[in-house]
Amino acid sequence: VNYVSAHDNETLFDIVSLKTPMDIGVAERCRINHLATSVIALSQGIPFFHSGDEILRSKSLDRDSYNSGDWFNRYSVT
């Protein structure tokens, strides 16, 4: 199974935001996120996507959001 993020810890977009330099803009961070999910989609094996990776979902850097309420754990498509 191939993945770049799972249900534990931060989302992929949160990790990209944490690990990239502060001077990189949101558009570039979106491109990094899409590149990571594209590698998983096109690689051999079984792809695993965390819910919301494709729409840049963020849990506001909440590492363990199990008891954090609906605002952190919402999944909405606008």
C-alpha cells in the first residue's frame, strides 16, 4: 500500500505547510501537495488516499484530532 499521509497526525497539506520555507506561497504548496498525491496515484501497488488530500484538507496542524470536534474533523466540498 502506497501513501503519503494517513488518518493519524497532520494532513498532507499541514505537513507541506510545516516543512516548506515560509517564503513559499500557497500556490506552490498546492503544487507540492498535488505532486505527492500524483506520485501515489501513478505508482505501482495499491494507492491509499487520506480523505481530503485531493482538495487540500487541513486540520489546522492538530496532530491528534480525535476529540477536537467537528471544526477540525469536518469534511466539506465547496
